[in-house]
Amino acid sequence: MQHHVAQFLAVAFITGTITSVAAADSASAAPSADALLFESRVRPLLIDNCLSCHSEKKQKGGLRLDSLPAVLKGGKHGAEIVPGKPEESRLITAISYDDENLQMPPDNRLSDQQVKVLTEWVKQGAPWPAAVQLAAPAAPSKHRVIVDSDKAFWSFQPVKMPVLPEVKDEKWCSNPVDRFVLAKLEAEGLAPAAPAGRDELIRRATFDLIGLPPTPAEVEAFVNDPAPDAYEHLIDRLLASPRYGERWGRHWLDLVRFSESDGFKQDAYRPNAWPYRDYVIKSFNDDKPYAQFVTEQLAGDEVAPGDPNIVVATGFLRAGMYEYNQRDVPKQWNEMLIDVTDVTADAFLGLSMGCARCHDHKFDPILRTDYYRMQAFFAPMLPRNDLPLASAPDREAHASAMKAWEEKTADIRAQMEPMEKAAIESASRGAMKKFEPAMQAILKEPASRRTPQEEQWAQLALRQIFDGTENTEPKITGKNKEKYDVLKKQLAEFAAIRPKPLPRGFLMSDVGPVSPAVYVPGDVQHAQEPGFPVVLNGLPITQPPIVPTATSTGRRLALAKWITQPENPLTYRVLVNRLWQYHFGRGLVATSGDFGHLGTPPSHPELLDYLARQFIDNGGHMKAIHRLIMLSATYRQSSLRTAPEIARMKDPDNRWLWRMNTERLDAEQIRDAMLAVSGELNLHAGGPSADENSPRRSIYTKLQRNHPDPLLEAFDAPEAFGSVPVRNHTTTATQSLLMINGDWTLKRAAAMAARIKRDTKSAEPSALVDAAYRLAYGRAAHSDELDAAVDFLKRGGKIDTNFVDLCHVILNSSEFLYVD
């Protein structure tokens, strides 16, 4: 181990240009942890506890706390805070109650956690978004009233095609996207960066669209292609690659909290969750219209109940957590409804509705009744583990083969069944006693006499008693065991003619055509019918009728139709903003999961509407929007630009895009890129997930909530406890230590070295170094890099060992782990 660390540091020093994996992320990553701290924790805390006495309307002690300049100015006693120094800040002393003569708020002391939030905020320099001024809370009322000013908020306005802005430098613009960006730059006295070099551009585009590095041959072909449309052909080739769906499907899985395990302490693996993952990947590869994609996930069972390729999409509704031993069944069912309601609003609408579960939203015009009317769409759901993912002909063929097996084994099974039945009943009696008496009574009722709500609870409870879809064999003990084992061996003699079970999905249907009632907690007198946020009433959005069928309420299909209407002001803005975010590192709306008042307004509102309108008009095909964005001069700017003075003053975070952003690779890209350059990557697509040590792409390895792949966990892969619109991008010692000392990385370095020696068929140090740089970075080694690396390889006459160490450093380098 000491040898590896010493060699690592030696090579890093020699090559000079190779920097640590712990290099800080680009300042353009959005939004920062500091900004999120203010928006999500500090802003509401100040509004709720401070502004009634210290704002525009009232200034006790001459103090206002509604803007950063006011806080820094302070009142009659001077500044309230010293940024970076909470111990010297009067505000922190007051809220901590450390001075008996200075205690604020005087009648309602903040909790320890609230004090900790404000202390941390001051310690981090009191980040406060420019030009943000807080408003004192309105007088409390029992119910919020939606008024015209609520409806006037920007994200609730209809999506309209804007007029293309006039610009001075029209020659710079490659397509309409650039006119919106350049108009903003010119208005602010800024100019765009120079175009990126071709080697830089192919690496950026390839990682963006397929999540893998370009091969040396691909780089060479593109760099030397004289065709004027070479770049357009590159984008089209990448969009047509089956790897595209694997990369962009991963983005979607973040949003829908996909995991292959239950969570909680047991974190049981879900062997039938992967078909939903494959559905998502195929949908992206097929460029499925977005409205269809959304509808199938919300209501695939109602759209096409007999089509396994569509029903599988309801895995979206099942992706939340499940506690295998939760005896309070109604509570668990309620938590499942909360999960699917929140994720639907987050993923499809960009609305954070969770606050309205307990009270009318304090910042956004979302009523508590809005929340439960939205939840009513999901109230009839029934999780299904028993539905085969097979076509009608396949089901018929399986039934026929099964019938033949049953006829030949009838006598044997007739002797086994009484023993199995007795064992199941015995085990079930013990398991049933663990539930409350009311739940036991429901379980004892015949299914035909249960209400829809009772049937949902019963099915959830029965998974803890005996789930025939998971446990195919009861445990036989006592005097019958010997006889049962003999019969079991006899039955095994017919295994050759027994058809394999049909694949099953992790699916959802309705409990029937009648829905259980949904009530706002505390008001059991008024059942909530399915409905949509009141703030959107009056817009040109129709409310689709709910049409029940013999087996379904039709509620989720009605919801899907409402969400996917072209007139919905949220759906398509949210989606194109996500596409922009994944290309530039930050959305036009930086808070891509929150289009409400706690979110940030769009940096280019007309561009956002232009993209949304284009997306709607082209039928909701994402590949067209990718192409539009990536063919723009904005996307093709170089990131290697020193910030001009005016940019540092006006736009240090590069929101107006005066250059491209440098971004660190996502966790899966890091893992997959190492496997790609080492020559080990297995591109087999689809099917059951592999172990984390498998060389398959990361999207095809097991994804468990509480037992994650250590490498992916270290580099901020989401935990899948809720919708993740923006991943964290942390820089930690764990990352560096894992990359430097981790056995997995060391093996990839050895495999990379072996691959290069095999492919180059040369032991010449200069050839090895050049090949390593071309493979990892997509470029040739510079002369100084080549000389230093060759000199290192020759040290001590240990070229082979030294070359592995050089590959190890390359895998740890910022140039490998970041994209310019």
C-alpha cells in the first residue's frame, strides 16, 4: 500500500498537469449548498420568526431583517451579523439566549435546531441571493385564499412562443437558442467565449449523450473530418446509439427514486424491479413522445392492461420504500400514498407539494385540499407482484404447458397439498397475531366482503404472512417432513416438462372500479374527490373526465391526461429545463425541482418558453431538443476561459453563459469510464442486474438503498429515498482515498496498462504514454508530459510496474474525472 501511495505522488509531481481528484467543482454547479441552505432553511425561519417585528412595516430597535444590506447595517446597536463569525454576531447571541438582556424572539425561543441553522448560515458567510427581499408574513387565517396575484406567478402562465430577440453579432448565432443567450450577454456588456476545440467538443458531447468517453479512433475521425456538417453527424450518431438510453435513463431514475431494494433496516432486494429500468432505457432510445412516457408510468394498466411492454411502466408507482415488518398497516399504506403523491408532483410538475400535506403552503399557492385531491387520484392503487410480464400468446402457451405438467403430477401434488396447507395455516396464525385486532378481523373476512380500503390493507398485510409470489414452498416440519421430502423428490422427476415461470414485474393496478375515500386529516366529514391545484383554474386546461372500467377507477389516466396537456404551464417547462440542466450543469431555472416561490426564477425566461414550445410542437420528442441545444454556439463555447472583470462582477456563477461550464463526471460515468479505458466494460444491455463488481455498466448493477456500491456512493449517487432533481457534487477525502488506495481502482489501472500494451504491441515507453493519454483524455500527450512520463517509466528498470502506476494516476486526474 505504501508503495502505491508513494508512486502515485511521485507520478503526480512529475507530470505536473495531473491534479488531485479532490479539485473543487466548477463554480457553475447549481445551486450551491449555501444557496440551498438560505432558500430552504434560513428564508422561512426569518419570515416565520423575525419579520413581524423587523421588516418594512415595523422596525423594533430600528432593525430590519428582510434583506442582506439591512442585516449588515443593523439597528441602533449596529450590525447584527459579522459574516463568517457567528461568535461575534449580535443576532446569534440574541437567538442563543446567551445574554439575559438580549433574547430574541422574546416570547418564543427558537429551537436548538433553528439556532444551529442560523449559526451555520452566518458561519458560511451569510449567503443571501442578490436582490432578494423578504416580505413579512400575512396575518394568519384558517384557510388560504387564492387570489389573482397568485395566478400571476411566472410558472403558472401559459407557455407562449416568444419573439426572437435582436442581437448585434448575428454571425455568432448558430440557431435561435443563441439569440436568447447573446441578447442577455450583450445587454450586460458581456461576450461569449471562443468555440471549443474539436477534441474538447467530442469528449463533451459523448459524455453528455452516452455517458462514456470517446474512443481514440472516434476522436481522430472527428478531429480530421473536413465535412462542414461533421459535428451534426456526430450528434446524430450519439443520439442513435443504444448507449444514449442508458445515460439519459439514469437521469430519469434519479427523478423517480428508483431502487432495487426496499430500504429500512432489512433493505430486501427486489428481483423484479429491473424491468421498469429497462422500460425507461428503451423509451429514451425509442424517443418515445413525452406525453406517452408519462401516461404509461402513471396509468399503463389503465391504458393497455394486456400489453406487458406498457404495464411494466407502472413500476414508477412501486419504486418507493417498503417496511417489511410494519404492523401498523394503515400507517404504512398512508406513507406509500404520500410517497407517490409527492414524487408525482416533484418529477412531472416541478411543484413541491409536500408542505401542503399538513397545512396550506406558506409560500406557494397550494392548498391543503389541493394535496389531498391530488392524492385521491392514487387512492385506489393496489400493488401487484403476481402479474406476468408476458403477451397473451406467451401466457396461453405457458398455461398449456403447465396443464400438461399438472396432469402428470396430479397424484403427487394431491398428497403434498394437505401438508402444505397445514404448514401455511400454522405459520399464518402466528404471523397474524402480530397485527392489531382490527387488522386481524379484516384478514379473517372473505375478500368478497372487504371494502376496497380493507382489501388494500389486507393485501399489504398478507405480504407479511405468506406471500405466494415470493415464497413458493412452505416449510414442512414434524412427522410429515420425511414423507413430504420423498414426494418432493418424485415431483422433481417431472421438472423437465414443467415450464419456467413467466417473468413477473413490480407493478400496480387499481383495487377495483370503486375507490376508497380520501380525507384531509381531521376532517372525516368531507371526502376529497380527485382534483387539480386551484391556482391553475381559469387557465385553458381542460379537466379530463374520470371514466371507470370493470377493473379500474380510471383516476390515474385522467391525471395523466391533465399533466400531459400541451396547455399545462408546468409540465413541458419543467422537462426542457431538466434537459438544459443535464447539458450545462444548471437549469435555466436553477432549482429544477421547484418552480414555486422558493425556487429561483429563470435566468432566460423567453428561452425557457421557446424550448418548451418547440418541445410541444415537435410532439414531445426529447432528441430534437438535445439536437437544438447541442448544435447551438452556446453549447459549443470553450470552458477554458479566464473570467473577464465584468463577468466576475456581474455574473461570477456564469448564469448568463459567457463560457461553457466545467463539470465533474457523475458517479456512474466515473465507474463506467474507468471500465471503458481499461478495456473491461461489458456492454450487454438489459436483464437482471449484476453484482457491483461486475464489469457491466453501472445502470445494470444492483442498486440498493442501504447497501450501495462504495464508489458510486462516494461520488454522490442518489440514495433513492425521494425524487432527486439535482445531485450533490461534494469533494471529500473519502473520494481521494478510495481512488488512490481502493482495490477496485488499482485493478482498473492494471487492466488499463495491460490493455494498452496489448493493443499497441509495443514496449516503447513513448508509445505507451501516448496511447494512455489518447485513451483517457482523447488527446495526445504534450511534449513536456511525454518527456516527464517516459523518464518516470524508465526509473529503476521497472517499466511494467511504473506504467501501472502511471495509469493509476491518470485515472485519478482531474482531466479524466472532469469534462470541459
